[in-house]
Amino acid sequence: MSRVVVTGIGLITPLGTGLKHTWKNLISGKSGIVLTSVLPDFESGKWNQVPSKVVGRVPIGSKETGGWNVLEHLEASEARRLALFAQYGLAATAEAINDSKIDLESLDKSMVGVAVGLGIGSFPDAYDNSVAFETGGYKKVQPLFIPKLLNNMAAGNISIKYGLKGPLHSVSTACATGLNAIGDGFNFIKNGYADVMICGGSEASLHPLALAGFARARSVVTDFADEPHAASRPFDGSRSGFVLGEGCGILILEELEHAKRRGVSHFYGEVTGYGLCGDAHHITAPEASGEGAFRAMEMAVKRSGLDPSEIGYVNAHATSTVIGDRAENEAIRRLFGANSELCVSSTKSSIGHLLGAAGAVEAAFTLKALETGDIPPTLNLKNIGGHKDDNVESFSKFNYVPNKSIHKNINHALCNSFGFGGVNSSVVFSKVKEV
Ligand SMILES: *[C@@H]1O[C@H](CO)[C@@H](O)[C@H](O)[C@H]1NC(C)=O
Ligand SMILES: *[C@@H]1O[C@H](CO)[C@@H](O)[C@H](O)[C@H]1NC(C)=O
Ligand SMILES: *[C@@H]1O[C@H](CO)[C@@H](O)[C@H](O)[C@H]1NC(C)=O
Ligand SMILES: *[C@@H]1O[C@H](CO)[C@@H](O)[C@H](O)[C@H]1NC(C)=O
């Protein structure tokens, strides 16, 4: 049976452009959450109508300093034709390909595929074209409106740019998108559809209308307007909603023998198990017992052939909502029992919730934790499980890595991603043994 390893990573997050910057900032406990009042279009007067005042935004600046400047990644003429999420997708893919040192030109490109998804689509293009049509009529609608809008365009553009003719796939399972893309890419390779898959998720919907929608749904945090770094506080007693974020995560998945044949000696890890299922419960809320999360994790661990006790770290989906964090915690407790050795952290405390990109970015963090032994922290943890309806007993079982990263050698780690619509997904990553 073929084995699937991760040979390259590309990241764009609120903690920086590039894996190196993001990881350094994450491990040193930095936060990428800012006030909407610092956004360049704040003067439009739309952001300040929304009760939520914080977002996780990719910093603007030069690549050298971890910032984002599209012209360092794409030609101006190309950039103009692409929505921001597709720009992020192409830039993170370039980083991941370079990181994996893969020479695509030497490969059979019909065996190299792309699975890059998106949660929402290009919110800014949808909004601008709606307004233009309403106020100016037909001629004001941009000719590139539809290609910019569509969810699968990052995947399409990546495939065209590199001439990749293997599976071309684009998952859209809301906030589980990025992790489902990795799990599906893993299955494509395992089933012989491809030797190499470029997998992940992207999202760039920091728009006042998007934030307004999430605020109306009561999903995002409306407190902490004077303390943005404290706004995302998964598992904490005063958690009160997620922080809307943006970014992109791309992983190069590769069949192990294929990677060995081209002389790869550095692997971030191996994908060993994938679990996914539906809650069949409610469109936005989980079941209190975390049944869906439990089954997804159980399936991923079972398929990896491991015992739950062998998992050393869980990168939780925990978005900082009252009910979601509690349900996931219940599910983790049910699967792993009382295990004070198990580290459970939510990196959303540092970057917010990247929606369709979240699972891919967090999978990259999980792999870096395996590779380096640095376990990223859960920031802002003062009162673990201290919400009035939390079961304090369940919240006392694990090491939530409060505030500061720790160093601990682990062999297997699990990453969770759940999404609106009731999707629950989970992937197990392991250190590569017996190469
Ligand atoms: C490509 O990877 C090398 C290391 O293998 C690194 O030094 C270089 O900065 C990377 N280039 C880009 C554009 O990411
Ligand atoms: C990417 O897609 C846009 C349409 O959104 C197209 O105009 C452009 O030529 C494509 N670029 C590449 C490199 O595939
Ligand atoms: C984490 O930091 C906060 C201050 O932001 C502090 O109040 C809290 O006690 C710390 N938590 C732990 C477990 O050290
Ligand atoms: C399973 O998916 C649902 C989607 O509605 C999500 O809200 C929930 O958080 C997930 N389950 C758990 C227990 O977290």
C-alpha cells in the first residue's frame, strides 16, 4: 500500500507571508489579530457599523519582513486578473514547490494534481459587482467577474501555471475545506490517481459585509475592541466568538517511493489517517456531546492503525465559540480519556479563523510541531473551561499549552477541522519511520 508524505509547505497568514515568518511568530506567542480601524478602507464607514471590531489580517509589507506585496509574487498584469484568494493560492504554491525542491518539468504531469479549495469565494468581487450593476447597469459588470468569483479558481490557476494535468479538485466544505483538501489529496495518491498533489485552502473575505453576516449569525466576537490580541481565546471562560481571518496554506503531498526516487531526505511528516463525517444535526451548531467530532477523530486514528494513546498533540479546531469549543473538548475527552500528557492547543488564538484556509494552515502547524517538537500555544488562557456551562471536569484532562509554546517530542499528531453544514474532519500526521 502506498504511503503519502508531506515534502513542501507554503503559508500566508496573519502572522506573516511564508512558513518561516509565520512559524517563528506563532512559536514566540505573537498574535496576528488587529482592529478593523487599521484597515485601509476603514474610512468607507462600513466596518464601524459592525459590532465586531477585530480581524486576522495578512500584514502588508515586503516578503523580506514577512509582509504581503503581490508584486513580489506575480506580474502586475497577472495579479489584476486574479482575486486576492487566487493570488494567495499561487504565491503559497510557489513557496511550497520551491520548499519541496520538486522539479515538475522532469515529472509525468498527468500524475501531478491540484486540490485547493475555498470556503466562500471572492466576497469583494461579489459585492463590488453587485453595487456596480445596481448603480451603473450591465456595462459596469466586470468581464472577469465570474472567473474571479468562482471557488475553484485558485486550483484552476495553479494547474494552468504549472501545466499540471492530474486530478483537479476543489473542495468547498466551509471551515473544513483546507483539511478535506489534504485528506482527499491523500486518497488520490493512495488510490493511484496521482504521485504528487498540491493541496490546501485559501480565503480572502475580509470584507465589512462578510463580517456583518458573521456578526448577524452571532458567530464572531464582539468584545475586546480595545484589546485585539485577547479577542481569540479558545477554551477560555470568556471566549465569545471567533475572529474572522484570511490567508492560505498549501502542502505538497507525495507518494513516499516517488519522493525517495528523487532523493528527498527531508519530510515534514506522513499522512497516516483521514476521518470525515456529518453531524446531521444543525446547520451551524454542533451536538453538545461532540458526536460528529468524535466520529471523525475516531475514524482518522483507526485508519492510521494507531491507538489513541499514541497521539501526542491535537491541533484543535476550537474557534473560540462557547458551544463549539465545549463540544470538541467533550469529543477529545471521550476519545483520549484523561491523559494529562496529551497536548491540545488551538492556534486560532494567534491567527483567528481562516475559514476555508484554516484546516490547511493548521495542518502545516501540526506538521511543524511533529518536525520540531515545538508545540504552539493557546493564547489568552486564563480560566480554562471557565464558562458557566462548561464541564470543568472535562476541561481538566489535558495540557492546553496555555500562553507559551512548549518543547515536547511527539511521534503522531491529529488536526481537526469542522464546518458549517455539519462537516467534521480529522487528519493524523506521523513522523516518517522506516524510510
Ligand atoms: C527556495 O528555497 C530555498 C531553500 O531551498 C530558499 O533559500 C529560497 O529563499 C527559496 N526561494 C523562495 C522564492 O521561496
Ligand atoms: C488565472 O485565471 C484568470 C481568470 O480569473 C485568467 O485570466 C488568468 O490568465 C489565469 N492565470 C493563470 C496563470 O492561469
Ligand atoms: C496566561 O496569560 C494571562 C495573561 O494574559 C494570565 O492571566 C494567565 O494566568 C496565563 N495563564 C496561565 C495558565 O499561565
Ligand atoms: C461538526 O460539525 C459541525 C458543523 O455544523 C460543527 O458545528 C461542529 O463544531 C462539529 N462538531 C463538533 C463536536 O465540534
